[in-house]
Amino acid sequence: MSHTISILGSTGSIGRQTLDVAEQMGLRVAAITANSSVERIEEQARQFKPRLAVLTDEAAAKDLAARLADTDTRVLGGFDALLEAATVPEADTVVTAVVGMVGLKPTLAAIKEKKRIALANKETLVCAGELVMDAADAAGAEIVPVDSEHSAIFQCVQGCADRREIKRLILTCSGGPFYGMTYDEVGKMTKADALKHPNWKMGPKITVDCATLMNKGLEVIEAMRLYRLPLEQVSVVIHRQSIVHSLVEYRDGAVLAQLGTPDMRLPIRYAMTYPERGVNPAEPLDLLTCPPLTFAAPDREAFPCLRLAEEAATQGGTACAILNGANEEAVRLFLADKIGFHDIPRLVAEARAKVPVVQSPTLEEILEADRAARQAVLGD
Ligand code: NDP
Ligand code: MG
């Protein structure tokens, strides 16, 4: 059970919903961080009175320091300050809600201090999952997933003492805004189309990842790392309604699922209250009025990103870091209107072909693979 939290990425979609949960549960907030959202983080600092507020953008941090001069909140700028926010002594839990691989070092720093990691930042596990899980085991730090699918699985494996009893994890996938389209139809979709997710309101990067199905590919890798399972034991099923959040099939044929309305505050709250359960003030799921629940196979021809992620997962080593780094840059180019929708899988595949894979990598080798993949996308 968490009492005092630090939120990395407090101004984003997960960060703001975490503050909602913190307010409702009466948790103390020791540190908050963002990249450059000065006004939003100032508001948050005035409301939650953290000891530390961080902006990684130095100029924005100077502005924030001036704005918060009348408060007791200390303001720091730059990337190293993120490490300080991840390790504030009074926080028992660090919510990793930054977007992208930038979350890796702060997560490792928090693990070293034996904080509970409420993990939303999936890119970190995709790039360096084995390293992160080994570090958590060595330090005795708990990693509690916030991603709705992985939280569902985490809830379904409570009470399972022997992981060999798990036959398969089944991740559900909404299918995104382009579900049912052919490869050619998908290629005509614009940024505005991609940013319209049918069921969830999220930050722009993950929303585009949901449209390409790269998000599900990253989640397959995230699940493999969290539960130390091979790709053959992690499957994906399309479930348009986002009510069954994922399932676990056991070797005796029992299939356990976690259901709920599509609201990230439920997995966020569970990451705070685990192993107990808190009280949710929102309306619960009503089975009599919810839409019929349907399931279908994903289309890897129309959405090659899922296949690319599964291939990287099979190859292992730095392949997933290369996949992720290339995807982060390609999505950034897509959001800047510089490339089309199908250029995302094309650039990722090209980076994968170009950058050599190192097996059993060190942290430095992972960071180097990430850098090389980004360079492959952006051109030398
Ligand atoms: P948002 O884009 O909404 O928020 C990102 C947060 O990270 C903001 O606080 C942003 O600050 C900060 N940030 C961005 N870039 C940097 C950087 N270079 N250095 C430091 N801080 C940075 O993202 P989401 O909340 O949607 O997603 C966060 C993470 O959670 C992602 O890994 C995503 O995959 C995962 N996730 C999200 C879900 C959701 O429902 N949104 C569901 C499941 C997982 P600023 O405001 O200043 O830009
Ligand atoms: Mg998810």
C-alpha cells in the first residue's frame, strides 16, 4: 500500500489521472515532473504541495522557479533532476508516467532505492526489460504494472505461486481507429484520423501507437518481460469494447479475466493499494447495459507493426530497443506531419535491418542501440 508518491510525467494523461487518484485516496505527493508544461505543473504544485517539482527543459524550469518562489516547493531543471525526483526519500512509490525510453534511467534509480514502481512507461520495459526486472529482483523492489492489460494479468495471477501453471497470457486489443480496414485503406489515414481512439483518451504518442498496433506489439514485449515468458505464451485478441482488459489461461484450462469500464484510474489505484483494494467512486461496470463482448484475430497484414514487434521479441537482445527507438522517432515525424502513416512501419523495419543486434546487452549497449536506431530513422 502506497502512502507517499513521486510522479514522473505528472502533466500527462496518466500523470493527471494519478493525481486524481492521489486526491481521492488522500496520498501525499512528494515530487512531480514534466518536460516543459509550466502552467500545468505550477497548478499541480500549488494544489499538492510537493517538496520537489522538476522540468527537464531548463528554461521552463527557471520560469517555474520564479512562479513558485512564494511556496515551499523546490524547483529543479534538467535530466538529472528527474533522477532526484525518482529517488526522493519520503516517496515509497514512483509512478513512471513519462513517455518514451527517457524513463529508463529514472526507473532504475528508483528501483535501487527499493521504491515500488507503478509502471506506466512501457518503453522502459521494452528496451531494457530483462535488466529492469533483474534489478528489481536484486533490490527487492516491487513492479506493479499500470498499463490496463498488464494490470489485468497482474490481478489474474494473484494467488498463482508457480508460474509454470500459466499456459498463456491473452492481451486484448481494441483494434484502434482503423480496425477492419485493408493495408491500402489504412495508408490513406491522416494524423487527425489516427488521433481519434475509439475507447481511451491518452497522450498523442500512445494514441498513434494504438492506431498502428505498435502499442500492442510493445505490450506483448512488456508482458514477456514482466512475467518472463516466451512469445509463444503471449497472444493478442481483438476486443473492440475494451471491457475485458486481458486474460490468463492456466494449464488446467481455466481462463481468468479482469473486466471493468475503460478507465485508467482503476489500474492506477490498484498499483497504489496492492495487495489490497481501494474504493472506486465511479460507476462500476453494468453487465446488463454494456455492449456485447466480441473477440477476433488481429490482422498483421494491414498492421505490420504488430508483426515487427513480435519479430524483435523473438530475436531478443537489443532488437526491442532498436524497434522502440525507431518507432519513437517515426511517430514524432508522423505527429509533425513529416511522414505518412505507412512510413512508420517502413522506417522501423529499415532501422531494424540497419542496426546490428547485440545479445545479452549491458545498459550502455542498449542505450547505444537506441541511439543508432534513432539515427537510422532521422538520417545521418
Ligand atoms: P502524455 O504525452 O500524456 O504525457 C507524457 C508526460 O511525460 C508529460 O508529463 C510530459 O511532460 C512528460 N515528458 C514528455 N517527454 C519528456 C521528456 N523528454 N523528459 C521528461 N518528461 C517528458 O503521455 P501518457 O500519459 O499518455 O503516457 C505516459 C506513459 O504511459 C507512456 O509510456 C504510455 O505508453 C503509457 N501508458 C499510457 C496510457 C494512457 O492511458 N495514457 C495507458 C497505458 C500506458 P510535458 O507535459 O511537459 O510534455
Ligand atoms: Mg495498454
